[in-house]
Amino acid sequence: MKSVEIAVLEGDGIGPDIVQATMRVLEKACAKQGVRTDFSMLPSGLSALESHGSTLPQETLDKLPDYSGWILGPVTHHTYPINDKRFINPSGYLRKNYELFANIRPSRAFPGVKTKFPEVDLVVVRENTEGMYADRNVLDGNGEFRPTEDTVVSVRVVTRKASLRVARQAFELARSRRGKVTAVHKANVLRRGCGLFLECCKEVAKEYPDIELNDFHVDAFAMMLVMYPERFDVIVTTNLFGDVLSDEAAGLVGGLGLAPGLNAGIEHAMGQATHGSAPDIAELHIANPVAEILSGKLLLDWLAAHLSMPELFEAAKDVERGVAETLKNGKGLTPDLGGTAHTDEMTDVILSEMG
């Protein structure tokens, strides 16, 4: 029997609930295709701080390179102290240090989920390793500086290498979809940084004559996204813009509970829902698992290509079908979707809909 190995970091808050749900769904989907899933649980988040003295302990960092695919639950990193070395943001650290350069965030309208935009089917491809994010844009320390009590200087990094590779990822993705790429930037004001990013997108476009490229300033695009979202296919942009716009896109199709994400590199990829850890409902076990489950689906697609295992493509289709049928039928939904089900109850329905 074939097998696939996946490293699992549960994270904080609702992380353990939705990650366990994802493991159940992936295990069944793979088993239907004759593939065994071997999950390796690695310590992370606040529970790892208590047991190992760090939110991302060395034990985890030593073992992660042995796995091509990882699953990460949400982490409460916004509460981690800035200057305490025990508190490492697993999400930012892993993206930067393992070159997970493309954050792929689909937004799709599902039948059964109330939305004003039933035709939306787009993907935001966000550069993931630099930009305005202070925990990953300098070699040592932090990319925000406070020269005086009343002044903060924030560094933004844009490189040709990162811009070219994320643009290439977007064009490759568009080739398997509807053949359209939209580059989003602010090159009219940030002429050097966004100017370099746009230049790289146009350079990559020459390698893909079959793909249509257009571009928007980020402020105009934000307006177009809420007026005509069905016009867009693949959107490629820098780190901060992509973070904001992908949440906006999720709001068009039902919210962050339906918003998956994949952090993709060359040697490794990490499935990770777009939303946060929601510690206020962590003990209630009512979190919507769909975003994390669909992140697992994206991971299966990536692993299928990376490991040359077409069975995983079929498993990914099963996962998406189970979710889609559950949402369409409106059974076993969690409170954010208008139901009363617990996380494990909604997961049971998804498993049932997979057949």
C-alpha cells in the first residue's frame, strides 16, 4: 500500500479541533485511493511553550525537513511578547526559513452558502517571505525600528528573486484555470518597490503568451473586487496587499471559515487556514473546520504533483466534494454558517458526503 507522510502542528485556540477534523478527512480520502496517511504530531504553539519552553521548539525544527507536506493550525501569535525569544510565530518563521514563498488563497462561492456573488471563483497568490512583515524582512532581529519614543520606522523589502518566483507561480496556476492573471500593486506612488514587482510580473508574462495579464493599483482593485469579483481569476500581489485582499475576497463568499490557504515552496508546502485561532470559542468545540480541511485539500494537490502520486489528486477531489455537498445540503453546519453542530459533528457529515 502506498503511503504519504505529513507533519502536523496543531497550533493554538481552535487549532487542535480543526486540525484533528482535517486529519480525519484526509485519512479517509487517501484510503479510498489506496494510500495510507502517516501523520506525525510535532509540538507547536502555547502548548509547546509549556512542554518544551518554546512555541516552535528545536525538536519540531529538527524533524520538519523530513516531510514534504505539513499542516499548521492557527496560532495566537498576536499575543506573543515581542522581545521574548521563547515566543516564535510558527507561521511567519516557517514561511520565511523554509522558502514557502507563495501563499495561495482560493475564494470560491459554494451552493448553499448565502452570498451576493455566486459566480466568484478566484485565487489570490501572495508573496510570502518579505514585504512589510517585520518578522521576516531582515536577516537578524525585526524589521521595525523605534529610534525615539514617538517614532517607528518600518522596513519594506521587495526583491527581484521573490517577485519573479511568485509571479511564475501565479502564471502556472492560471494555466490550469481560466488563463487570466491580475497583478496588484501601488507603483504610481511606491515606484521603486511596487515598480520592481510589476516589472517582474511583466517579465514573467513573456514566458506565458497564452495567459492574459492586466494590472491594477491596489486601491482601485479593492473597489473592483467588491463590485465585479466574478471578473477575476488569479491575482498576484505583494505580502501585505495579498493578506488584506484575500480576507476581503473571503468575505464575498461566506467568510474566513471557508477560506483555505497553502504556503507553497519548491521542497515543502504547508496547508494553513486563512483565519486565526479564535481563542474565545476554543473550549466550545464549535469552530468551522472547512477552511482547514480545504487547506488540506490544497496540500494533497501539491503533494500529488511533488511526489508524482496521481492518487492524491483524486483524494483531493473527494475532499472538496464532501465539503461542497455538506454546504449545499445545509446539514451539520456550525454556528457561523447558521447551524448548531459541533466541529466533530460537521466533520462526520463531510465524511459521510464523501461516500
